[in-house]
Amino acid sequence: MKNNTHHLAIKFGKTLRNLRLQANLSQEEFAHLCKIHRTYIGSIERGEKNITLEMANRVATVLGTSLSAMIALAEDIHDE
């Protein structure tokens, strides 16, 4: 189960990074808008942290999308 959870965290992190870059935001700018620390954003993007639903909803809102849309994008990422 742990590997599956880590796999999902990596996919969500990649999705977050892609959307942040599409919004032309640095990690620092994005973290400021989300009111969280920049290093936390980096660890989420690398799949090192398992983000809470509350935080995931916050980052989705800052990115101008819904949490369900972010999850759908993450699910569409193919395994490498």
C-alpha cells in the first residue's frame, strides 16, 4: 500500500508542478499565494509529502482549477 500511496503522491506532485509552470509562477511566488513555505511546495512536487485534502484544495484554488480536475490530470499521467 505504501508504494501505491507514494506513486499517487508523485503523480499529484507532477501535476501541481505542471500547472504552476503553466501559470508562470515560481515556487516562491506560488507558496506566497498559498500561504505555505516554499520548501513544502517543492517536497509536494517531488512526491515526498502526502498533501492533505485541505491543502490540495487550497493549491487548486490558487491555480484557478478544482481539486477534482487536478486529481483527474494526475490520474492521466502515465507510469514511467
